[in-house]
Amino acid sequence: MNPAAILLILGAVTLDILANVLLKRSDGFRHWRPGLAAIALILLAFTLLGVAVQHMPVAVAYAAWGGLGIVTTALLSRRIDGAHLTPTAWAGLTLIVGSVIVLSSSH
């Protein structure tokens, strides 16, 4: 897989995670500045994803972006907000990571 595409996906994941943190801080857009910043970061994340799919299959790019974003956001939520992850949630996160690995290795 193209190293530049991997960096683009990692950049998109990072922007997505930051957007999720800001979205939480916006408190349902009651605080409009973090809400608008979240929207801007999502647009930038989609821009990086759009460039990445020029160099890799869209299924792999989207699965990596979505999966890594979900897993990392869940782990950060646990760390920052004290969210409780049940054993079932841990199993789900493990399945997401495994699915991304399997899909990525199949191309």
C-alpha cells in the first residue's frame, strides 16, 4: 500500500477524532465555536480521505478511517470522560480493528 495514502488516512483519522472531541465540547451546539470547529475539521478529514482514495481502494480507506476513528474515539472517551466500556464493547472494538486489518491485507 502507498505510504502517502496511509499518512493521509492517519491524518483524516486524527482530524476526525479531534472533531469528535470538539463536538462533545459543543454540548449539542450550545457552544457554537467548538461546533463550528468540529464541522471544519470533518471537512478537512473528508478532503484527506478524498485524496487517499485516489491511491487506494475506497473500501480500505473508508474502513480504516471509520474503524480507527471509532476505536480511538472510544478509548479517548474512556480516558477523558471516564466512559465505561463493557466486555462486549471491548469485543466490538477488537472486531473493528481485526476487520480493518483483514480488509487492508486483502488488497
